[in-house]
Amino acid sequence: MSIIVTVAVLITAVVSVLLLIGMIILGISIYNSLVTLNVNIDRAVSNIDVLLKQRFDEIPQLVEVCKGYMAHERETLQKVVEARNIFMNVGANAEKFSANSALDKALGSLFAVSEGYPALKANEEFMHLHRRITAIENQIADRREFYNASVAIFNTRINQIPDMVIANILKYKAKPMFKVETKSELDAHPISF
């Protein structure tokens, strides 16, 4: 009988050790995947920042080209400059996203107003800057999509069991999505010239 008890204790000990090893491996796997997701989000924000900086650097040139042609549209040009200055002074991602939305709206107004100035539209430098900013905007949209996909996965994972346990240990909090203003918010700020 003592051999049966010894074998049972040994089997229980082996199973316990295997379960413990399995839990440790699972914990390490969850930890590594959450860290990877967090790094991907940081990388996505950095990639968006690079593109926003490129667009940011193009704006003064665009405003200078437009000044000579759009003397009567000073308010539109001023809004672009103000939105650029606000963007320059924000820090947190949520503030950047909001400031970027205002800058998008100001640039959209500028390009809409430029339609009424055929000489400006014929200006080669203006068209080059317009194409360059449009290309950057398309790249920003792609990066936003990657960022939002990464944030959605991250936010879901940190709220699911067993990932929640590791996320709480790491003090991970939900990240904000990169949102564009809704239709009702855009209607609340009509553009008039």
C-alpha cells in the first residue's frame, strides 16, 4: 500500500510541477504579447508623428504661396497658422489627435477656398505642395488605421482574463483611439467665406 501512496504522491507532485510550469509559460507568453502590443502602439504613434511633422513643415510654405493670391482670404490663412501653432504646443496623444483634427479642418478650408483662385491653382509650387500634403495625409490615414487596430487589440486584451492579471501588474491602461470628428461635430463648425 505504501508503494501506491508513494506513486500517487509522486504523480500528484509531477502534475503540480507541470501545471506550475505551464502557468509560468502562459504568464510569460501573455506578458511578451502585451509588451509587443504596447510597443507597436508606441511605434504607430511615432510613425504618425513623423508624418505630422512633415505636413507641419510644409504648411508655412503653402501659406506663403497662398498669401499673394488670396489677399481677401486672410482669415482662412490665419486659421491654418493658428491650428499649426496649437498643434506645435500639444503633448499628450489625445491632445495631438484633437489638434490634428483642427489642422485637418483648416487645411481643408484652405484647399476649398483655393478652388476660387485659378491663378493659384495654376501655380506650380502650390500644386506641388498640395500634392505633397495630400500624399502625406493619405499616409497619415494608413498609419491611423494601423494605430487604431493595434489599440483595439491592446484594449481588448488588457480587459480579458487571464491577460487582465498581467496587464494590471504592468499597470497598463486603455489607450485612446485616433478619431476624426463626427458629422455632427463638423456641422457644428460650418465653414463660411
